[in-house]
Amino acid sequence: MANAIVEKAQERMTQSHQSLAREFGHIRAGRANASLLDRISVEYYGVETPLNQIASITIPEARVLLVSPFDKASIKDIERAINASDLGITPSSDGSVIRLVIPALTEETRKSLAKDVKKVGENAKVAIRNIRRDAMDEAKKQEKAKEITEDELKGLEKDIQKVTDDAIKHIDDMTANKEKELLEV
């Protein structure tokens, strides 16, 4: 029973890591990355459809995304959706494919994005600490209900703290790597 608390906390912390990785994928680093287009939905025959379901996205060059619609009639809708998004990149179309040239980042933009990365990393750490708090509360409830002894509670708290420390170190590493990627020219 006691190990279940630690396992559940560890599983939730892993989900936080995955969520952070997705968030970092949406922060553009001056290089083409197909995940930049993950959040874009296109109105396709009256239905909001994720872009990656109606077009293939390839990276022919380091700073170019190539969007090839499966249905050429949807090219205008895709362009409209990209323009309406918060990407800040203007698509160029030749009638059959759409090219997105990722502009090189200015030093100021790089520093601003690095701040955003730190903020996202801090939010992930807060989520991890909340998971730790929930796990600790669960363990204390079990001790109060006489399901575990006081010594088992102490051991459990140690295990939860170790899992938490590992998770926060992992977030720090992920944040540092993303910052390094953003700041290198």
C-alpha cells in the first residue's frame, strides 16, 4: 500500500516531465521543428482538424518547414490557419505545398525566449511540489488511519522526497538544455 503512493507520485511526475517536453517543443529555437505546428487546427470541410492530420510536415532544410496537404484544395485553409496562429511566421505557397521559413532569432528574442523557458520550468517544478504534497498527505492519512506505523511513514516520506528531488533535477536539466539550445547562435 505504501509503495503505491510513491509509484503514483512518480508516475504523475513523469507525466509532468512529458508535459514540459511538449511545452519546450512549442518554443521555437530558430530551427525548424515540426512540433511548432502541433497546436494549429485548420477548418477542413467545416470541422476543426489538427494540421498534422490533413498534411505531411517535413523539414527539407535546417530553417524550413514544408507542409504538403493531402488534399490540394485545402491549401488556402491551411495558410489562413497558420496566419491566424501565434507563430509569427508568414507562409509562402506555390499552389501545391506551403513553405515556412523560420527566421533567425535576434539576441533580444533569444533572451526573451530563455526567460520564457525558465518560467515554464518553474511552473513544472511547482507541479512536482504539488504532487509531493498530495503524496505526503496521502501517507499521513494512512498513518492516522493506523494502516501504517509512524516508522513506515518516515520511510515513506523519505522515498517521496527522493522521487521529488530526482524529478526536480530532471526538470532543471531539461530547462538548462533548452536554454543552451536557444542561446547558441
